[in-house]
Amino acid sequence: MSYTYEKIDGNKGVLHFVVPKEEVNAAEVKIYFNEQKKYPVPGFRRGKTPRQVIERYYGPVFRERAINEIVQSSFTEAMKTGDYDPLTQAHCTSDKFAEDGSLVFDIEFEVVPDIELGQYTGLTVDVYQETLKEEDVDVRIERERQRHTTFEPVTDRPIMIGDRIHLDYAGTVEGESFEGGSDENAVLEVGSGRMIKGFEEGLVGMVVDEEKDLHLTFPTPYHSKELEGKDVVFHVKIRDITKPNVPELNDDFVSDISEFSTVAEYRENERQKMQKVLDERNESARLDALADQVVENVTVEISPALRDRYMEQLLNQYKRELSAQGVELDQYLQMTGMTLEGFKSQLVPQAELNAKTNVVLDAIIEKENVEVTDEMFNDMLSKVAASYRVSPEDFEKMTNGQMDEQIRHDVKLNATLRKVAESTTFNILDDKSGEALTEDRSADSEEKADQE
């Protein structure tokens, strides 16, 4: 068997097959011996009837079956050896025998459409870029201080806002307890706003072992419709009181929590780590803005088949996200009063945009033909694995390597966009003034930036 591939009408793939006469005859003989018992003929025992006799009774059944099997197996083999990616169910459009007895047939299917890219280099793109401020570093360090907060027992005063306490409470509505309304030895930071209005405020001034009733009202609206707006009585008992002790930011604190011995060293290290993250985020923002503009500049006709492929991807993504929250899609649709078709209709614009984006960017990837090295792949694999909080080796085992192709594609896309970005002028939008500061990413302007 031999075949050639042809793309016609921009989005139709055609495989032209030629199967030699000998292969066709061999397939017919094999089917005859395997299936002759299915065709009884008077005067002959099953499995002993000559082929010519069966075909006089039933017609060319073995040739028809052979053609069907050859068409299917030939298409399967072509899909293994070629990168055709059909969007629709493939179908045989014609089959005939040539003068030399060989079987000739075509198989057609819809594929991703051809597009005219136009200019995608040398563009000017507006993009917002974040700037690391010293206040951001302050917030990060303060968060670390708060994370190392300890709590000291309080025995010489009543409860104050900011204290952490242990308490028992039991709530009743019209004299009846309700689900979630009671707990023992519960931990509560007074003033956190965790409880309904008046609960935490009512604890202020109480002391250890003191008990009292809090007469409150559930707010409207409230997550439990049965309790919404109803009066409630909480009987509370204080078990203990502790106060927060936030460590002072000094060299001793820094030495305890890090490898650094001074606040200045620790702060500089935190600033560098934050700057690295910010640089990566800013680069992603530039590449995203570039990709958005390139896609926007191209007109692509999205067929229903192509749209439906990305619709299915979006639907599966929503299913995974809902499942992670313990909710199935059917439950979500029931809770929201939506039908599956209605839900899908809301996904159409995003599915069409995703389809267009991938078609355009894949065309640029093919045209630029940027090489993806093992180092680039392994770096991306490590980042993806880290997002799942596992090692690259465990991630590969967990996914059985099925994500490798997608990761390699993402690496190639990023590398391609970085190459295109070298000729792009980015108008950096300042978040305070809203003015655009021009940053030319060409080699010449990068030298100027280094000199400055």
C-alpha cells in the first residue's frame, strides 16, 4: 500500500491510496477462509463450499469485505505515520480498480484551515508592566512576621479584640438546635469576622470560665435560607484566652527563619526573589499581549468542527475544576437551572477565540521553526510539576508521559513568541500615570538600556 496527502479548499485533507492487486487478492482469500461458514449453500457442508459457488449465490461478498478492511487498515496506518489531525470523521469518497487490478481510493476529512498570516513581526504593542516597590517587599516581610506569630496565655485580663480564644458554644433558634450551630473547644480569633455580627463583639470583656447568652439575629441574605433573618441565642463558655506575640524584625529573627544573619541581607534576598517572579510575570504579559495582537490582526473562518473541538476542551476543563470542588457538572447545571446546551452556548465565544488563537499561533510556530532543546523542555516540565507540588519524575509517572507533547508545544510557542518579540516595540503602560513609555526590544535599544 502507498499513499499521498493533499490539502484542498484550505481546510480539507485528502489521502490518495493505491493498493496493489496482490494485496487485494490476499485480503479476499483471507476473508474467504475466515468467513465462508457464514454463507450456507444447499448441497454443500458449511466451510466446504468453493468460493465461486458462494459468490454465485451471494455476490462478491469477499471482495466487498476485503475493500472495507483495506480502507480501514490503510487509513489507520496513515494516521500512525503522518501528522494529519482530522477534525471530522473521515470518509471514503471513491474506490475503484485500476487497469492493473490495483485498488485506488480516496479518504477525506476536515483539517485546520490554511491562513494568511500577514505581518506579525515589527509590531507595536501596548502592555501593562508591574514595578516592584519597596512597600511590596515590606508587605512580604510583614507577612512572614505574622506567620511566625506565637500566642501567650492571658490570665490577668478579659478578652480583647485580636485575642485568640478557645470556647464552647451552642446555638438555638426558637429553642431548637440547628446544624452547624454548636461546637466545643472551638478556636476563634476575636475580631476576625468569622461569626455572625455581634457574636465576637459579645465576647469582648469576658474572662476564662465565664458563661453567657448572646442574643443575635442571622443576617439577610445568609447562606442558609432556613436561618436567614431569624433570632438566635448562643450560649458561650470561655475556655482560655491567648494574645498574639508577633516577633520583632531584627537580626535574631532573621537568623532564626533564614540562612541570613542581618535584616538587610534578608530583605535584599526577598527583593531579588520577588523581582525574579515579577520579571517572569512581566515577560508573560508582553508575550500574551503580542499574541493577542497577532491573533487580532488575522481573519480566520472557524468551522463548526474546529469550534466543537475547543468547546469540548473547555467543557472538560470546567468538569475538572468542578470536580476539584466536589461538584459534578450535572449537579452544577441543576443548581444553576441551566441545560447542557445552554451552558455550551455560553462557551461558544471563548471556544471560537481559542480555536482562532491556536490556529494562528501554530502557523507562526511552523513558519519560524524554532528548535526546542531538551534543556528547554526539562525546564518547563519542572515548572509544570512544581505547580502540582511533585517532582518532574513523579509528574511523568502520574501522567504516564501524556502531557509531554503539550509541554513541548508550549515550550515551542514561548520560544517562538520570544523570537518575534525581539522585533516588537512594546509601549509600556505605567500604572500610575497611564502614560506609555516606549521600550524597543531590538538589539540596539537593549544596548542603550544596558548603558543607562
